[in-house]
Amino acid sequence: MYKADSKIAEEFIDHQEILDTLEYARNNKSNRDLIEQLIDKAAQFKGLSHREAALLLECDQPDLTERIFRLAQEIKHKFYGNRIVMFAPLYLSNYCVNGCVYCPYHLKNKTIARKKLTQEEIRKEVIALQDMGHKRLALEAGEDPLRNPMEYILESIQTIYSIKHKNGAIRRVNVNIAATTVENYRKLKDAGIGTYILFQETYHKENYESLHPTGPKSKYAYHTEAMDRAMEAGIDDVGLGVLFGLNTYRYDFTGLLMHAEHLEAAFGVGPHTISVPRICPAADIATQDFPDAISDDIFCKIVAVIRIAVPYTGMIISTRESAATRRKVLNLGISQISGGSRTSVGGYAIPEAPEENSAQFDISDTRTLDEVVNWLLDLGHIPSFCTACYRAGRTGDRFMSLVKSGQIANCCAPNALMTLKEYLEDYAAPDTRAKGIRLIKKELEHIPNPKIKEIAIRNLKEIEEGKRDFRF
């Protein structure tokens, strides 16, 4: 039985409720009056239920679909403006004991080069990332209790935060590692992580178990209930996601929104972020093995309807996607993107030989960070390296209340401009710097609070004179 506030995975992700939701969407997809009512409801900026969102996703009437896309753009701009937060993944180890059939890290894969970074190698990776201009990392590691124990993860986080090279500093470490215990989540919280990210992969229990035949990750309930344990441990910024293409996209879309509803019902705050990766080629993995892979058009609609359904939640897209696809979805809801990414272990400091491939998946957008920043500036976006909310304690419900009230504009906009200014002074190519300076001058005029605008202008001047790390 479906219970959004239950702590039992098969009750808050109820299989029959998903099937009933999909039937409801199919039966009503031609009901213009109902769909228009839902679009009008969503225009109040308070979100939609999983069942309502499933109907919008199923809608196949071109004019109504266009309204859905326009509303997604309006909501994105209202809550996130034209800011795009930048980050990069950092892979510590690809040793893994799981048997996930879609991931080249799986235990039986003998074609991939297995690697684990030492703390000195992590230091070199972090310096390379700092020299690119990054301030925010997503830490990644395979699940191997012997080779990658929690103590290794904690030591690595401490190493990352300790490195200050030139004007560089990693100010926020998000963590994407396997489901673990409340005790271990408390340790991660004490280590100062930002968001704890864990992809469900698929919410379909039977398919989940067939895709994860062996290893700790094979336990569906333990994996699905991980966010509850993380939030019980005090980590109030958590990030959800599915790997679209492993299962039918309608089912996983619905499950994803039910999971977000569960966190809201059980803890009073929904997910901080939702990621939308799609299955893509990798060593020992071919996408033709997954017949549920989705088209660009469906992908864009998924992004748009998620933005409408959970207007306050950040949305992340990685370099799995091409530059062209990333451009399509930026205005539809995406608020964070990676740039200059490497998905191999040690890929930033020491480029590996082709025969030593240790990457988790192939990258589609291979541009450098500066090329991505330059591109965003051309599109009128503000590339933001801001980590202020996390460092000021504006997490969980405190962050969400700031977003819902609209006051985020007085924090995020000036913080984005100041961190962009740091990037332009320390790392940008001349053309990127010139474009960025023009954009900062233009965007300063849009800061609503005169006092904050005055302080931002003063701080920008001091950044130009060599000072760093201002924030509201």
C-alpha cells in the first residue's frame, strides 16, 4: 500500500501506485481541460504530484507540450535565474564488488584498468582541478569495503579540503558513494560534505534486482532507503537520480517524483538536487543492450516536467550529454553542469594511455572548463562557482525556504558574480575574461537590494585587487 511518509521502500515506492499512475496518464492524455488545469496549477510555482506530473509527461498535444516547455523555462528563471553552477567529478577508485550489468566497474569486467588513488595522487588531482578553476567537486568511488572503506573516503575528503594552491580552493565536496549506515553518514556529515548523492538507477524492484545480481547493491530496500538514513544522520542536502534507459522512462520518472514526495513527507524537505543521466557507452557496456534508451525529445520533456513538478530542487546534467543536448535543457530546468570532466581515476593530473582505460563512462562533451564557461557566457548564463549556502549553513529546509521566498536572488546572484570574477581573474582565457566582465557589469543592475548591490560592487573591486572568497 502506498504511504508517502513510510520508511519502508516498497510502501513509499509502491509498485501498484506507479502502475495506476501510468494508467491514469494514458487514459487522460487527450483530456485537454484536465491538462490545462494542471498547467495552470503548476504556474502557481508550488509543484505537482507524481500523478499530475506523469500526465503532463504523457501529453502528446503539440500546443500543450509547448506550454509545458514555456512554463518550465519560466519556473527555472524565477527560482534560479540565469545562473549555472559549475562542478567536476573526482574519481578516487574504480574497485568495486558489485555486479551491476550497466557499469564497467562491475566485478567481472577484466577489460578495465583498476586503480585507487593515494592521498598524494589525490593532492595532484585536486591541484589540477584548482588550476582549471573548480571550487566544487563530486567525489566518486566504487563500492569495495576492503579497498575503499569509509576511512579512505573520510581521509580523502580531509585531503581535498586541506589543499590551497595559488588562489585555488575546493570549497564544497559532494559525495556520490554507495549506500551505507547511519553511523557512516554521520561521519560524512562531520567531515563537512555538501550534498550526499545516490542514484537509484531504477525504481522497478524486479528490474533493479536483475540489473544488480550480486554485491551489496543488490539489496533493493537497503539502497532505496539510503536517503532516509542519510537524513536521519543529519545530512539534509541529498541528491536523487535515476539512470534513464535502464527501465521504461515513465516508470522511473514516476518513482523519482514519489521518492522526492517521500522525503518531503518524512523529513519536511525534498531533495536538494535531482540528476538526469542517460545510459551511455562505456568499456564492456553497449547501449544497444538497453532497449529502453530514450531520445533527445523525450529527455528534454523529462527535464521540463521535473522542473515543473519540483520547482525548488536543483537539477544536474553531466558531460555524458553532448554540448547540443546540454544547451537544449539549460533553460528547461538544469541549474548545475560539469565542465572539463574526467571519469577515469587520476584523469586530471596524469592522462592515461588508451590501453589503460579506467573511465566509468564515455564523455560526450569533451570541452575544457574555460570553453564551457565561454559558451555559457555566449548564451547569457552566469557560470557560478558559488558554495556560499553550504558554508553559511543554508542547507536543507533553510535553503528551501530561501528559494521559496524569492530571497535567494539577493544571495545567489551576487555570489555567482563574485565567484565568476574570481575565475576570470585567476584562470580565464582573455576572450572568456572579456565576455565575463561585460556580463558582470550587466547583471549587477539586476540585483534587487540596493545595499547588497553596493557591497557586491565593492567586493568585485577587491577581487580585482587580489582578495578572494567574499560571500553573502
